[in-house]
Amino acid sequence: MIEIVSRERCIICDLCVAVCPDNVFDAVPAAPPIIARKEDCQTCFMCELYCPVDALYVSPLADLDDPVDEATVAAAGLFGSYQRALGWKKARPGGTDADLSYRIFEDGTVRP
């Protein structure tokens, strides 16, 4: 479940708002997004994956009633930990810049 949107780290890109399949966030003009519907979070980690500055913390173990301290999460190095575990860097999967497999679909035909 989404636990933290760090006001210190967030660059207000609103990528988390855009990628969230459950509409958990609300964008706020000139401010970090807010977690508006925490109970709707399905812990898919999409927001954390796409955050380019590691400003989000999602916990698969969290409960709605368990408070999470941002300083403790930061000290433990948990901001961006899911991205690192999957090899993502700057909101992109690692190594995909050299992957040309997408070119098999360039002519518009689908192959088995």
C-alpha cells in the first residue's frame, strides 16, 4: 500500500498520478500529489517504479492503521528500493535502451 509521498524529494511531475491504475492520488497545483484514496491502493508499485526521484514509498506489509515515519524509511534506504530490486533507473527498466526486439513489430504485422 502507498505510504509516503515525500514533500522534500517530490519534483511535482505527477507521474504517480498518471500511472496509478486505481486513481489513488490527487494532483495538487504547484505541490506534491496527495494520497487521496489510500484504501484503494492495490500495492502494484507502479507509482514507485515510475517516480524519477524516489519520492514514494509503497509497502506490501502496511495496514491502513500503521503509521510510517518518513525519516525511518529514508534512513533504511527504502525510497526507490523496489526500482533498484527490479533494475529500473530513472523510471525506466534497466538495459532496455539497447533492446531492439520491438522492431519485429515495425511493419505492422503480428507474428506468432
